[in-house]
Amino acid sequence: MNNCIFCKIAAKEVPCHMIYEDEEVIAFLDINPVNFGHTLIIPKKHFANIFETPDDLVCKCFLKAKELAPKIIKAVRADYCHINVAGQDVAHFHVHIIPRHNNDGLSNWPTKKTNNKELNKIKEDILKEIN
Ligand SMILES: [Zn+2]
């Protein structure tokens, strides 16, 4: 955890472009933005991912994203935004707010061709894990 960049940001050991802070969470601009206004919301305490983060903190990060996103969209004159958890980069739970512009040249996720048989099989496989 000593090498966690987000812990260092939360502890003010590393500077960031902070847009919100309270006792439990902090929101700051991503230094490698997908689009301008790309913001990360993190709990100040270290949790490696969403699954290890206590429910109340997960809720707090998403509720803060819900509150901040419309203001960010307005500030950067975006058309809409993504609010998501990528789960593939820094191992300290964080929620992305990614402003999007119509025709910003970013592709949406590619989709696969499928059919009812495949969808039913996948549904059954997931239901086996849930039940
Ligand atoms: Zn951390």
C-alpha cells in the first residue's frame, strides 16, 4: 500500500487537481484523461477493488459521482458521461466520470453477434453461480 499512488494522493503526499474532498472520499482530475474533465472518485482508505470496498463506501463514491457528473458535464460542455469502474488499472478502488461529446471520435464498445440459444446458455451459467 505504500506504493499506491492513490493512497499518496489521498494523503496529500502527491499533488492532484482536486475538485471535491470530505472525510471519506476525494475526487480529482485524471492526469491521462479520455476527455477533459475525466474525474476519479476514490475512498481515502485503501481497498484494492470494488469487491473489497465496504458497501457504504462504494455507495458513497457512486452517489458522489451522481452529484458531480452533471456539474462536470456543464463545466466542460459535454453531452453526456460514463460513470464506471474499469477494474483493470490502479489497484485502489475508484469510480471514473468520463465526459463524452457527441462525435468525440471515441468508439463505443464493440458488440458481439449472438442469438437466443447462446444468451440462454450464458444466463443459465450465471444463474448457477448466483443460486
Ligand atoms: Zn491505495
